[in-house]
Amino acid sequence: MSNNMRLTLKIWRQGGKYKGEFVTYKLDNVNEHMSFLEMLDVLNEQLIANREEPVAFEHDCREGICGTCSLVIDGRAHGPMKGTTTCQLHMRHYKDGETIVIEPFRAKAFPVIRDLVVDRSSFDRIIQSGGYVNVNTGQAQDANAIPIEKDQAGEAFDAAACIGCGACVAACPNASAMLFTSAKVSHLALLPQGMVERKKRVLEMVAQMDKEGFGKCSNVTACEAECPKEISVGNIARLNREYIAASLASETTN
Amino acid sequence: MLISAQDSVSLRTKCSRNITKKPTHHFMSWFTKFLVSSIGQKFIMSLTGIFLMLFLIVHLLGNLQLLNDDGGDAFNAYTYFMTHNPLIKTISYLLYATILLHAWQGIALWQQNKASRGASRYAVNHVRSNERASRNMAWLGIVIFIFILLHMWQFWFQMKFGTLPAVEVTAYDHPVKDLFTPVAAAFSNMFYVLFYVVSMVVIAFHLWHGFWSSFQTLGLNHKKYTPLIKIVGVAYAVLIPAAFAVIPLVFYFTRA
């Protein structure tokens, strides 16, 4: 087991004594089997041992399903590998002696809280504005009571795979949240359970998205390329379609 | 004025308490709300863009008359028709408005998007090769706008307000303005030809992204047709500007 990879890390530090600047750290004993976050854990242990402030970064499940980890690594959200989150990135993809630049997700709607941690509560407010279905209380109904065509269910599931990490916003030159919002709108618009609030949902989620200060989609598709769940920009076309139809053809007049 | 979601909720609550007061619904409230929304602004870009792409085809058909080796007979007849047919004249005013709206809305979106990105920029930027046109639509658009201004001053203004000599053409029984002569003169100038060809390359990049993007913004994607739209878009973006650029090159190299 090789335990001798040496790395130079240029990490964005913000908060405390740091005004918002890159600080360079040297790490001498990186193991190729470590995940990227474990490598940062090793750095933080080293910083704590030296009585320095550890680097703040977000993490939770460390298996690519919770959407908590973030980071822009060498200019790419969640690092260089396709369809993976930062926690699924391993140090075997790096070479001895490499320099890695680590930045937070940057967008007006994702303000930096500290170092690499950003406030993504704007996503929560988009979900709260319409990302739900109303169901009657009482006995849970039979699982197969509402038949759904296989392909339709598959497409809804592909959209529902979005973990809301915000990599789409981080990668977009316009800091647009269209891939995220479109995934959430698509996932419910494709299912019979989502039909009741279908028009209201798209109008309110887009209104909230705009209110949060996210940018306007110009179809660059960098979001799709960086998305750890490989959500398709086809969802953005569906969101446009749903929004244009709900705005121009729904009975809502205010 | 726009009514926010909260306002409309409180409006409804008030109305349920006092049924003599009815909520007032204005056409402008939902319509302006749509037009100023992120998707509404893109909708404007898309519709104006599609209209401009259709116009380019008509413009090209006219310009191709220059390739007839007839001393400008067909071209001058065409320019007379385009400046005197009432339907064409009406559409031309719509076209000027469309160019201005597309440019103004594009600049507005560009500024809003820069604000959304925020003050702090990435130290390392990763740009994929297929994103070069789409990330630079505003810059490409500004170059195209400058080209259009020069182009209109040089030919459109001369045709409308300039003192061009009259010539006889076979299509009409009266003399028409001779726009062919200043066009031929411009196309024999090396710097003008170079400027024209470079502008066509810029337009090609703008269309390369714009064609597919306009369909995507309208929500017109489909498993069966989107691959076709992308192929047609690339063909359009290459062939239309190339055909425009061929005309001054033919003039410069074979007729000067």
C-alpha cells in the first residue's frame, strides 16, 4: 500500500483571520486509497496538531447520495471524474507531486459561510415553494393502486436522482439553478401524483428561483457535464415547456 | 405592477372576509410577470432569434442575385422590390424592432447573469470545447451588432436616403436606384472583404449555439426530433454564413 503521495493544496480560506484568500498547504503522506474528503481530514488533523484552524468543508453520507459535499476542484464541481460527488473521488486519480486548487461553489445565491462551506438554503426555499404533492391522510393506499407506465416512471426516477448538491449552479457561467429546478419539476410533472399542483408548482418554483437571485439559463450545458447524478438538460426543456404553458394557458390570472 | 405570491394570498384572504370587494385581474399582471421571469426573458431571446434566422435566409436569397454576371440587373431589380413592396416594408420595420429587442434583451440577460455569478470568480475555470460559442454569445452578439450598424450605414442608408444614380433594369419599365455599383466597389476593397468574412465567422459561432438553443428555450425537445434539430442547426450555422461570405470573395478574386 503506497502511503507516500505528496501533494500541494491551494485552498480558499474565508472567515476568522482569513479575508478570503488562497492558502497553500503541503501534505506528505497521502494514501491513494483515501477518498478526497479523507485526504482533507488528514490535512485538518495536521492543522489541529499544529494548533491552526482546520479547513471547514461540508460532508455527510460520504457515499454520494446525500448531496452535502461540494467543492470546486481544479475548476470542476465535485472534481474531474464524471458522474461522481467529491466524496466518491479517490486520491488514486492524482499523481505524486501534484498541485490541487480547491474552491467553494461560487454564486450570489450561495454565499460563503466559511472556507469551503456555502449556504445552499436557497435550494430549500425553491423546494418549499412547490416541490411537494398533497395527499389525503388515512390508510396508506396499495402500492400499485395507480398504474404508471414503465418508461414514464423511469424518466421521473432519473429526474428524482437529483441530490440537490448545487454543482449545476457552481458549474454554470450564469449561476443558474435551472437544472436543479427542472429536475424537481420534472420528477413530479411526470407522475400522476404530481398532476394536482402541476401548474401552480412550476409557476411558484420558477418565481422562487428568480427571487433567490440565480442566473438565467443560456443552454451552455456545463451543468449536465458536471452533475454527479448526470441529470439531463432535457429536463430544462421540459421546465421551459411547463412554465410557458402554465404562464400563458393556465387560468391563473394574477 | 406585479403582484407577488404573498400579496395575492392576502388579497384572497381579504376577499373571503369581505365579499363586496372582488380581486381585480389585469392582463398586464400575469403577462408582464411572465416576460420579466427568467424563462420569459429567454422566451423573448428565442422568438426574436428565430425570426432573425428566418430573415437571414431571405437576405441571402437576395444577395445571391449578385452572383448573376449581369452587371447588377437582377440585384437592382431585387433591391427595388424590397424597398417598395408594402408587405416587405412592413416586415422590415418589424425586423428593425426585432434586432433592437434581441440586442437589448441579450445585454440585459448578460448583465443579470454577471450579477448572479457574484463578485468572487473562480481561480481555475474549466471550459469544454463545446461551450466556447455558448459562453460568448454576448461578445459575439456585440460584434454582430457593430457589423449590422456599419452594414446599414453603408448600404441601407445609401439605398433609402443616399443619391444613387438610376439605371434601367429588365424587370421594370422605369429606372431604379443602382445599389450594385457601391456594393461591387465595397467588395473590391481588401479590408472590407476581410471585415465581412470575419463577421460571417462570428455570426456562424453565434448561430452554432443559437439555433439549437432557441428550440431548447421554447421547450421544443423530443427524443425523435432533437438530434435532427442539432444537425440542421450546425448545417445552418456553417452554410448560411459561408454562402454570404462567398459573394464578396467571388467579387474580390474574379471581378476586381
